[in-house]
Amino acid sequence: DDVTHCKPDPEIFLKSCDKLGLAPSECVVFEDATSGIKAAVAAGCYPIGITTTASREVLLEAGARMVIDDFNEISVEQLVAQIG
């Protein structure tokens, strides 16, 4: 209800970052759709694709910086090392 524009517009991520008090570059976004990946890229966040609705190739083409099949594939420590 806080946004007026749908993804791929970055509004939802920009407002979320603002509410968290963080710069978009400090935020990781997990998305399973190309519109969400594109919105995260446009916002300046670090987009990670999840292959629940789209293929690895499609998510990477949309701008995902990495793609996982599920959350068991990466730990917080690995994520921090990856984007560090």
C-alpha cells in the first residue's frame, strides 16, 4: 500500500531502503522474477535471483548478480564474502 508504481519500477526497494535507513547499495534483494531483478538493479541494490519461477539464464540476463536455486545454497557469511 506504500507504493504507487509496480516492479520493474524501483519504488518499492527505494522506499524499503529509506525505511531501513540504508543506502540501496547496502541492501541485498532476493527475487524470483525478472521484473523484481530489474527493479532491484534500478534501485541500486545487489540483486540475487532465485530459480523458483525463472531460469538461471533469464535471471542473469535481467541483471541478477548471482542466482541460487534455494536459500540453502548460501550462508550469510558466504554472501558477505561474495559482495564484500
